[in-house]
Amino acid sequence: DATHFNLPNGMLVLRNGNIVVTDGYGNNRVVMFDKDGKFLKQVGKGDGGPTDKGHGPGEFAQPHKLAVDAEENIYVVDRQNRRIQVFDRDLNYLRHYGRDEWVPWAIAISRKGDEGYGFFADHPNEEIKQFSLKDGSVLATFGSPGLQPGQFVSLHGLAVDSQGNVYGADTF
């Protein structure tokens, strides 16, 4: 409901200390708190809850993981809507990217965040896609389904280190 999380699945901290949480397995919203834990804002269709899914700008059908770039734009995986939504540091909607063949599950942008690209885990294709932060175009794709090195069964988390190495977490 509006005052409780229901299986949150992602979190980040902005430079000013504000905390942003994706509350997407049970609720369908993104919530922002100040550095002391005071509620500031929520983005979503309503008060949260499993039936509170939406398809418009700033509405979600399972927000799942998020990342921030150098300008502190926030990129939120909107899993069941097959898209990535982008918000400014105050959770104001900016744009989104998506394609019917995408099913983003996780997202990562380097710590530096000014390279102009990020990565998202595309399930069930079990690929990591490098994409342009500006327009969402896919710049490169790697990985495939399977159990061998470079293959995934359920690619569920991503990280990028300070050297630009990409790490994929496979659920199975």
C-alpha cells in the first residue's frame, strides 16, 4: 500500500543523499526519500499495490532495478511494459525507450556515468545490450542462452566497474 513496501528490488542514492527505491514485485511504483528517510515523492499510477499497474509515462508494470548517470538522470527498468523509463533527479518523467522484443530485467551504468551508454539485461533472450542513454538505440549485444561461459539462464542483475567491465548475475 502507500505506506509499505511490497518486495522492493532496487535502490540507489543520489549525490544529495536522496534514496530512490523500485518497489516493483508487489507494488508498481518508484519512491524517493530524503537522506533521513522522510518520504518525498512517488511515481506510479496510484497508491501502490499489485493491481496498480499502468502503461503511460511514469506508470509501471513491475519496476525492477534502476541506475543513475553522471547528470543524475534515473533509468528505471519497467519490466512488464518492456521498456526503460528515464526521470530527472526529482523523479520527473523525461522519456522512455522500448521495443516489443525487449524484456529488460536489470540495468547498469558505469560509476563515472558520462560515457553516454549503459547496459541492460534482456530476458528471455539472455543477452546484455549496450544502449545509448540519449535515444535508447542498441550499440552492441553479447551473451546468449545456455550454461557455458558468456551464457545465461536467467540474467537478473548487472554491474559495471570503474574499468568498464560488465558483470552479469545469473539467477540459476
